[in-house]
Amino acid sequence: MLSKKTKYGLKALAYLASQRDNNPVQIAEIAKQENISQKFLESILLTLRKTGFLGSKKGKGGGYYLIKKPSEILMTDVMRILEGPIAMVPCVSLNFYEKCSDCPDENACSVNKLMLQVRDANLEVYRNNTLADILV
Amino acid sequence: MLSKKTKYGLKALAYLASQRDNNPVQIAEIAKQENISQKFLESILLTLRKTGFLGSKKGKGGGYYLIKKPSEILMTDVMRILEGPIAMVPCVSLNFYEKCSDCPDENACSVNKLMLQVRDANLEVYRNNTLADILV
DNA sequence: AAATAATCTACTAAATCGATAGGATAAAAG
DNA sequence: CTTTTATCCTATCGATTTAGTAGATTATTT
């Protein structure tokens, strides 16, 4: 299951990307328009800022804005920040690799064999989609 | 993340599929060979039996065995039973569809647009793999 | 009758998720 | 310089899920 965090984060990014200009948009506006708990969204936008996707401005006329162009924001990067590893098991993860404690040999593991394919299929999708591509 | 339940369930199925004959194999043997908590595996094999993947036999010489040929056991079916919906959000699920409460229009939703692609990519993998295909 | 192995019910510790509360900080307006 | 605005930060919380355990029951074989 996709976490609400990821879901809301994606919606917020899409909302910002579909603005006419790139002026700061307040959390309150995004939360209201996208039906998201404002406080929860706050923490999500904060992580997106700390990880280099968003810029922010305090005080009147402040808010969040995209730092890069939507077409330069890859879904692989967004998903890894919001949802975590793309792989379903650590032993097939490119960025978060870890050996399974219960598995003596990855090459002799059926789960590994299946999940490698799943990982590749998902990567393919995320690599082929930028924020610009998922706008409606 | 793949749950341990699914991981262990797949390993158990693979273990049974790689037996020379289709004689019953005891829980204890599978648990030991695959480094799985026996009691936990017990409950997993029980659901696999109740959902028509396994047969069982009590008493001496008893255990679990595959009901169908490995090449006839589709990963789509196994995954849906063990892990639940293949889709990451209910609004793109084929078998477990549900409308998102926060989303007025699915066709205008970026998350929906991305997750549809993810679902299709995953389905493609699971449909193209039977239990026989993931044996090592 | 004894041994064997699956079946069933109930419980629990730990982790995660989604959300909330409340104050601190920075910027702009007056 | 004070007030207002809006982000920033820390801490906490209830509910749910996950992974596993305990123990008794039932069915089959020897």
C-alpha cells in the first residue's frame, strides 16, 4: 500500500507544478484544495524542502514553491524520499541493499528471483515519469 | 515492503515445488530448511490450504503438498492471497476497487495516473510468472 | 492405545502510521 | 518597533498491523 505520506506528497507536488507561475503557495491552500490534514502536510512539505525538491518563504506572501522544473523531477527520486526503497525486499534494492538474514544464497532464492523482476518493472515506470508527466 | 508472511509463503511453495515427488512434507521440515519460525509458518500454510493451493494430511507421514502443478500456480493469485491487492492504491485496483475519499475525480488525479502504470507493470510480472518459473 | 502432525483459538510485544499540539523562528506590513 | 503571517521544529498519541508465541484439539497411522 502507498502511504498517505507519499500520496499527499505527490498531490502537493502536482498542485505546485500546475500553478500558473512559480510563486510561493501556502500549506493551508494546498491542504484545503487537496483535502489533506494541514498539520500532516506540513511535515511532508518540510521533508520535501530538506531533500531539495521545494523552496520555502516565511511570512506574508510566503509558502512553498518548486525548485526545479516539473520535467526535471523524477519519480524515482520522489518515491525514494517519500515511500522509501523501491524494491520490496532489501536483497534486491539498488540504493538500500541488505542481505537477508534467513537466506544463505540469494541466487538460490525464489523470492529474490521474483522480486528482481518486480523491482525492474517498477523502476522502469518511475524512471519514465517526471512530475510533468503525471499532471492531468 | 514485502511482508514476512508473503516471503515465507513463497519460500514454502517453492520448497514444495522442488520436491522430487508430491508426497506430504511436514511443517517442521520446511521451517527448518527455510529458516522460518515454525508456528508462524503453520498459520501461513493453513491459509494456503484454505485458499486451494495446498492439500494436507494429518498424522504420521502427513504434511502439506501442492494441489496443482507448479506451472499452473500463477503469481498473481499467490500474491493476492498472501500480500493482498497488487495495486498500491484502492482506486486503481482491479480486484479490490474502492474510491478514494479525498479525491473528487480520479481522472484528474496525478497519483491515480502514476499508480495505474505501476499496477500494470506489476501485473505484467506476476502474470508472466508461475511457481515453476521462479524455481532456482 | 500411543504417537504423530495438522488445526484452531487466543494472546502479545513491537513497530509503524496518520495525525495533533504547541511553541519557536523568520519575514513582511503597519 | 510591534503585529501579523506563515514556516519550522519537537514531542506526543491512538489505532492498526506485523511477526510471533502458547496451548489445547482433532484426525491419522502404527
